[in-house]
Amino acid sequence: MSTESQDYKIVLGVIGADCHAVGNRILTSVLTQGGIDVVNLGVMVAQDEFIEAALSEQAGAILVSSIYGHGELDCQDFRARCEERGLTDIVLYVGGNLVIGKQEFSVVEAQFREMGFDRVFHPSADLQEVIGLLKADIDANRPAQLARNSRPLADERLGLSA
Amino acid sequence: MSTESQDYKIVLGVIGADCHAVGNRILTSVLTQGGIDVVNLGVMVAQDEFIEAALSEQAGAILVSSIYGHGELDCQDFRARCEERGLTDIVLYVGGNLVIGKQEFSVVEAQFREMGFDRVFHPSADLQEVIGLLKADIDANRPAQLARNSRPLADERLGLSA
Amino acid sequence: MTELTNHRLDTAGFEAERAEILQSWPTGTGVSFAEAVKVQEALPTEKRFPVALAAADAQGMTLLQPRAGVALVREHAALLNGLSPYCDVLPTTIDAYTRHNRYTEAQDGIDRSRAAGTSLLNGFPAVNHGVDGCRRLVDAVSKPVQVRHGTPDARLLAEITLAAGFSSFEGGGISYNIPYAKHVPLERSIRHWQYCDRLVGRFEEEGVSINREPFGPLTGTLVPPFVSHVVAILEGLLALEQGVKCITLGYGQAGNVAQDIAALRSLRRLAHHYFLNAGYADYKLTTVFHQWMGGFPADEAQATAVICLGALVARQARATKIIVKTPHEASGVPTLEANQAGLKATRQMVNMISDQNRVDSPDIQMEIDVIEAEVHAVMREILRLGRGDIARGAVAAFQTGAMDVPFAPARANLGKLTPVRDNHGAIRLFDVGNVPLPADVLAFHRDKIAERALCERREPSFNMVVDDVRAISASKLVGRPA
Amino acid sequence: MTELTNHRLDTAGFEAERAEILQSWPTGTGVSFAEAVKVQEALPTEKRFPVALAAADAQGMTLLQPRAGVALVREHAALLNGLSPYCDVLPTTIDAYTRHNRYTEAQDGIDRSRAAGTSLLNGFPAVNHGVDGCRRLVDAVSKPVQVRHGTPDARLLAEITLAAGFSSFEGGGISYNIPYAKHVPLERSIRHWQYCDRLVGRFEEEGVSINREPFGPLTGTLVPPFVSHVVAILEGLLALEQGVKCITLGYGQAGNVAQDIAALRSLRRLAHHYFLNAGYADYKLTTVFHQWMGGFPADEAQATAVICLGALVARQARATKIIVKTPHEASGVPTLEANQAGLKATRQMVNMISDQNRVDSPDIQMEIDVIEAEVHAVMREILRLGRGDIARGAVAAFQTGAMDVPFAPARANLGKLTPVRDNHGAIRLFDVGNVPLPADVLAFHRDKIAERALCERREPSFNMVVDDVRAISASKLVGRPA
């Protein structure tokens, strides 16, 4: 596998009026060390800011955090908005305390998958597992092999690419 | 009301193989201060010991404690045994942790009332309330007024009776 | 806006500003100060926050307060009345949209909550409910109620809630900006909170006491005691200048028992020192201890243990009030039952510790000495930067990083200071950033961290900090390598 | 029976007694010592109690152990396996009929439990299940298992359970008589426990270590530390004489943090003092701390707070093991889930305290001094009464009341000593009875109680004691007047 040499660029942020900054810092640190190129938008990020960053940075995934319980309101129509803006086939993850109060996780998960998120995470999710899933999902979503082969593979093998 | 001058004698004990002595001490102390004449048999008391004491002391009630969970086994047929031994119309109370594990109190109460106990108490029952109920139940169970009137009422009124 | 200084707002300017604020959202027009004073005067004693605090302080009691807020008035009143038997003073937690003055979104949340039959907001949108809605709430409960939020510009919120009979108001120009906002300039939020404090001062002048409580825990994550103490002292001074008289300073549990006790004891002492030195004498100072504000274990029994440690330390340190967490903490907004459980566990622990021996030790004294040296060093720098004015000085200190709150979202905060736990779990400085601490204090921090590094056979690094941040929810205090 | 003395039982007498005991109930015939040694030798390391204790002691860890026992083997194994992930060492609590050697009633309980589909016994009737049943249990679990009971004559129980691979045995001739029986003479129970200890000594001689744990908390109700310490030291000495080598001494939480820490620290020191002075050197000493053994609050959140205080103190005092209570404590035998909750809360608290500063204070040192003076005074009297023999001395001391356990059911106990809490909640002596404590110690107790009486404006009386007994379940430590 040559996945090590692949680039995994993601856009990360805390959505809505949510200013919980700690998890965002931790995520950035752990994902970066896990070989992910993190474009961190910080806290209080609007849907459009996520989408614009993903477009301009050519990111493979958007990771949306929501800790304060308004996730249900803030994440409405996120997938539709992405497609509307031409961001098709992007991997969408969401995680945190997504709803008000303690609810069965499977119910919350189903709700957010229904809303178009590819994966839904607990606040206590194992970040190493998240890294693994993220890489797999981004790989699975990449343009066909042919297109990819047109990139300078030799350099990649020699580790010469920046 | 002349209840103050009445005697309220009860037999108290912890039934079966149960050696929880603390509650027994506390009960004795509080009931005595509440104007109840307590014949305390202590811990590890057999059904027959309760009954013999109630007969010989002419007690108006038997208070059975059970803390260790075997109450269900130890209290079986208590009422029947009382009647068999000629102890009819005695007030029977039971209290403590009567069954194994945390069960709905109303279920336990129904079970022990079915077994012939007049009242069933939590371990955290209010002891002042128990004293009130005990006096009322003993009074209600006394032989008819006529018989009672044959006792030396004058002495009672003067507080001369031992 | 004129340059920010720590001086009492002049009456004409204040009244002009007020007129503007009350026009900024339709419910603002429901506010009349004369009416507000009458509403406050009509409050029975048992609903006055300052009375409850003064009584607790005089009798050496510790009050319990939960957090709670839902979208609709009736549901919120029912929630508070469900909590009331288990606590001493009541909260009203404001929703996140209102905190950012997004009243349109808050209204949307109210409407959707009505439709859904359950609160979709994480708090009570007091501005949208207006004076009448808030008064219905205050009328429906039987204990003092405080507004708890996280609003950089809380002027309209303060006008509406205080007019409705809330008798305590949490927050401050620094503590409700740095941890709660991203783009708000510090001079702006401090100025807006001068307004809130002046409003409280106006009530005091009418003989109505309103409690003010700067928000102690800041980001709630490995905040060194001196950092939150400096903010508390600054906000206390800013409030006193505007005429506030009843002040409760806060501290969020850090986890190490000795450090936490030292922190609460030194907070009281340092505050009196700065308040009295600044010439204020006519004030009532009390303290509030926040149970662990960082990540909680998901398991409810484990979460209750975290709550219990906080309760124990708060009582050992003789806090006037405890802000109580719940066993649902890891899942966000708790149910009524979970909230009651947190209060009951806290009450039991507080009661069991209440009469016990005063806790003291050389370790506690050492922590007090360190905290005091740190606070004095930063306060000196703030006064220097502000040329004697602490409002100007505070803004400048955050700009230069002389004051720096770890893990804060605000751009106004430098974010270079990085804390880490030492080998006993006390919070030390891994990177002091630009904070001007004395050399001996820095050496103390370095030695303490080196002791841990040696024990764990790894160099101190940001990984160690990450491990610490996640430790309590993983059932440890210190984030050791597995 | 020859007169009781503290000397190793001679082999011939021991073997004769053994033959008799194994005949006393049908399952006794299933015991063969040679087989028993083989079963013990075949135990994997992770199932050996002494190994777990030694490792914890060496690494400064605190082990957690729940209580659990139900009537049937399969159900009991399932229960232990449900607890196993949350604890370090396993219990098997024996039912109350077996404790009184009423094996016929125990059999009735087994039969009725089978019929009812739920355990009607409050523990595991190990004698009735015999060596085979007990071996099936030990085989079904993956951690060390201890027998926990309250049996004045535990000879057959010890034979059967140790032959089946249990590797720790709780109890002692005093601690399993005075709080657990009514009519059993003390010389008889001590003699029967010499047998149990000798049996363990025989295993030690075969190279198989078995842990012995005298029962620390006694009646679990306002027991002054010196009272349980004297019993622990006596039972330790009695066990050592019979060849026991792995001893865990216990203490039950009294509630006052300073006194509890002092008690556990002094217990270790005093035990070494008496053991070494008596000429024993080849032993391993560890300690066990029992979370609050008195009445619990019915509310589960409040009960968890009581559990958490115990966990904190146990870890601050560096106990080797904690016996963990559950949020169902007030209702008797807990469910699996409640038992897990108690363990999880305890683990979280222990972990959070684990790395923190050693707790020390003048108060703790004062309590240590008092406890040591008390223990030495009573031990001197016991040695005097026994003319140098602690077995004879123990019996005589209980007879005269020189040793006296509060609230004990046994007739062998005088019951004059009456404890009460002082103004900080520490346990003091309201009535010393016939216990020969030094005058300065008595004055200390008197002063401490007077301080409380003054504070409560009432004379010390048995009412104060009653209030104290009921205090924790009513959410207080000290039973103040309403």
C-alpha cells in the first residue's frame, strides 16, 4: 500500500454559535500526528465557511464538530448545501454532543446519517479509529485510479514530493 | 384521652440467624423514650421465642426486625404459629430489609401483609410515626372497654399503679 | 466610542446608550427602569440572591446551584421547580444563539421547540421571551434566580432579566469574551460589561442589591489558578467602579486537591487585597467553586465520582456556592433526574465534610505562595501597560500575551501559554508564553514538570497536554502514557 | 478441650479434630489435604490472592473488591464474572445460615431458590455445594477469590473452600464472634479459628500461600479505631502463631477524614510493632479499608457520595485494598449493575486521587498519637490478664470489659463502652466502660465531646449517640439536633 504517501486533507471546525475550542485543538493535534493535513477553521464556523474552505483547499473530507447541543439545528441541509455549491462526493463526518440531552446514540446516528453525514461520532470516539476510517473513506472517494496514475508516481516513491 | 396512662408493652427482636444489633439498640432506645415498654429479645430470635415472650409478658404487639435479607424465609407462617400457640389478636409488625435485593416496597409490603403482618416498614421508617401507629393499633386491639373498666381505674388515674 | 478606561460611565451617556439598546430588539421596549426597581423591591426575601449569599457567608454554609435552561417559559419553570427542592439558588442558563445576540435564530429555536414538543435550544432565550415572559418565570419559582450565559454583549439581556426580577447576573467583559467568542474585540466586550455593571450599580443606588458573578472557570481546561484569578480580580475591580456591591468570584476545579484548596483561599485574599487597595470598601465578597468543567467520563457512576471530588474540595475550601455538574455531563444537557442526582450527591458530600477539621498542609501553603506571586506579577504588568488603568491594561495585556488563557477560541487571546499537569496532578506551565512570571516561579514550574517527565520517561510535549485534557474522562487525573 | 493458649496446635490433635470436622456434614468427606494442595498449586498466578496483594503493595496500588454471593453455583459464577471487569479481586460472600452452621436451613434455601428462580439466600452456601461445587466456581472465574462470611466456627467452611482453590479467607476468632453471634463463648471461637489458621499454616508449609484477613470493621457502627486495631493485632498474632504468613488487616471507615487516615496509617505501624516484638518476621502485611459500614442513605446518588468519600480516604491513606459498597446498600443485597456502579465510582475516585500529594497534617498526627496510646494501654492490660498469653488475655479482657466492642450482639461482650462523635465528626468515647485508657487520653475524649455539647447546647447523652448512628443515612456525619 502506498497510502502513506497519499495526501489526506480535511477541513475541520466547530459549527454554528458553538465556541468549544478545546476538542478542536486536540483533534487538530492528534489528526495531524496521524498523517492528516488539517485545515482548521476553529470555532463558530458557518456551513458556507466549511464549504468554501473545502473547495479552495481541495479537501477530501469535512469534519464538523458540535458540542453545545444545537447540532440538529446547525447541520440542517448541510449535504444539500454542499451539492448546491458543487462540492459533490465529499466525505462528511460529524461528531460531538449533537442533540439536547442524553439520547440513545443509535437514534442520533441514524438521524444524522439521514441528514447526509457519512459517519457520526461520540464525543469519546477513539481518534486513532477516526483517522483510519477517514483515510479509508477519502481513498474510496478519490477519482478513478487512472487519473491518479497521471501524477508523478516516481517522485512519490522516492519520497521527493513536498 | 387517657392513653398516656395506658401500658403499651411490646416484644422486640431480630429474627432468624440475623445478628444486626445496632438497629435493635436504637429501636429500643427510641421506643422506650416514646412511652413504650419494650421487652427486647435482641438478635437471632426464633419465632417461638417471640411468641413465648409475648405470652408470658402479655405484650400487645410483636415487632420483628430482619436486616439480612432472609426475612422471607424466617417469617413464614409466623401468624399461623401465633394462633396455634393461642396468641390471637396480637399486633404483628415487621420491618427492615426483608427480601434479597432492591425491590419495589409496595410489592414487599403486600407480600408480608399477605403473610399476616399488620404493618410493614422500611429500614428508614420514621420511628415517631411507628410509635404513633403502635399505640393506636394496640389500643384498637385491646379487649372491650367493659373488661378494661374492671381494672383499678382509680389507681391508674392517680398514677399509683406500678 | 471613546477610549476605554476604568471609570464610572456618566449618566447622560449611559441613558443615551440605554435608549439605543432597548430599541435593538422589539422586547426591549418592555423595559422601564422605574418599573424594574419596583419589581425588584417587591421580591420576597427568599428570592433575593444577595440575601442568600450573605446568609451563607455569615453562617459558613455552602449553597448549591445547578445549571438549567430550556426553550419555553412553562417548561423552564417546571424544570426549575423540579430542581428547587435539591438546591439553594436557581439558575437560568441562556441558549447559545442569545449569547451571540442572534435573536432571530433563537426565535426559530423557540418555534421549532414548540413544534417538536421538546427543547431544541440549549438554554432559555430570555430576550425573546421579554420582561413579561421572564417575570412569569420568576413568579413561578420560590428561590433566587441567576442569569448564567456567556454573552459578550449582554446589555439587552441584563436590562430584560433584571427588570423581570432576576437578582444575580453572571459574566464579565473578559470572562464572557475570551472563552465564548471568536471575533469580539476585548475593548468592546469590556465596555459592554461596564454597561451591565453600571446598570447593576443603578439598582444599588435605588437600594436594590443585585449579585454579580464574573465567570471563574474560563475555558475550563487546565486553567492555571493565577490566570482565572487575574480575570476575576480585574472584573471585580471593573464592577466595583460601576457601583456593583455584591460580588461572587469564581474558580473552576483543577483536580489536584491541594492546588484547588489553595486557589479558593488565595482568591478571596487576593481579591480583598486589590479591592481595598483600589479604595473600595463598601462591598460583599463571596466565592463560587465550579465542579470539574473539563471532559467527563460517559459512565454515570464515574461521573458522580468526579462530582463528589469537586463537592469535597469546595467544602474543604469553604466556598460560598458550588455550581453542580450532573452524571449526564458527558452527553450534554442533562435530564431533570440527572440534574437532581448531581445535586443530591453533592449535598451528601458537602454535609459529610461540613463539620470536619480545617484542611491545611505545607503543600497547600506552597501553592498559595506560588499563586500569589503569579497574580501580583501579572497585575503589576497590567497596571504598567495600562498606565495605572486596569481596563486599558487588560486589553493591552491580552494583546501582548502578558495575560493568556489556555484553549480559548478568541482571537483577542494570544494562546501561547500552555499548561500541563505535574506528577501530582497540579496544573503547571509547560510554556509560559509571554506572561511575565518571576524567575523563581518559572523554575518551580520547570522542576515540577521535570519530575513528571522523569517518572513517565518521556519529554514534556504537547502530547502530554493532550493526554491531560482527556485524562478525567478516561478515569485518571494525570494523562500518563498507557 | 484443653485450656486455650496462643500456641501452635500440635499435629496429632489437629489431625484428630480434622477427621471429626470432615464427618460433621456429608460434603466434608470430599476433602483431601493432598488433593487440596494440588488444586492450590495448579492455580494460575492471576488467581492467587497473595500474589495480587504483594504486587499491589509493591507498586503502591489499591485493589478493589466487591461483596457478592447468591445461592447457586452457576448464578454465583455469572455474578462474579459480571463484576470481574470492574474489580481486582473477587469475593464469595457466604449466606447467614452457613455462618451459623445451619446447613439444613441452607439446603432449604438452595432448594427454594432453585424453585423460585431467584436467590432467597443472602450468600453462597459453600459447605452445601461442597468441594466440587466450589471448584466449579473457582474454575469459572479468572481472578483470585476470597471467602467472606461471619462464621464463629468456620472449620468445615475453610476445609472445603481452600480445598477448592479459594486463596483468601476472611475472619477471626474475635471479629467473627463478637459482631456475628449471640451465645458463642469467645474461647470456643478463638480455638476454632486457631484451627482455621493452622490449616492455612499447613498450606504454607506445603509452599502454598493463602491470604488471611481478620474482619476489621466489627459492628461497623461508631467503632473507635483502637478497638478494631486491638482485635486486628490480636488476630494477626494468633494467625502468625499457627503459621499464617500473608495477613491483611482491616479498618472500617469512621467518617472523619483525619481520623480515618490516621487509623489506617497507625494500624500498619502498630501491627508491625507487635508482630516483630512477638518474634515473627516472616510475614507479609497489607491493609484493607472498608467503605462506610453503617446505615446508608436510600437515595442512590447520596449513597454514591458516601462510597466516594470512602474511596478518597482509602486512597489517601494508601490502603492495599478497598471493600466496595454499592448505591443499593440501604436496600440490602445489590443487583449486579448496582455493584458495578459502586466499583466504577470507587475506581474513578481512586484513580483521581492516586497520584496526588501525600496528605498530612497536625490533626492526623494527633489522631495517630491518641490511637497508639489507646492500643498500647489495652494491649498491656490484655497481656497482664493473660499472664503473657494473648489468647487467654483476649478472653479475659472481653470478660472484664477491658476490651469492649460497641453495639455488638455477643453476650461475650460487655457492651458498656459507648462512642459518640465529636464536633468534627471524629469518634470519641462518651462512656469508656471498663477499658483501661490513660487519664490524658480520657481527658482528650472528654474535652472533644464537651466542645460538641457546647456547640449543640445539649448535654452528651445516649440520644446524641442515636443521632450519630442515624446521621449518614440522613445525609450528615454528625447527628445534630434538628
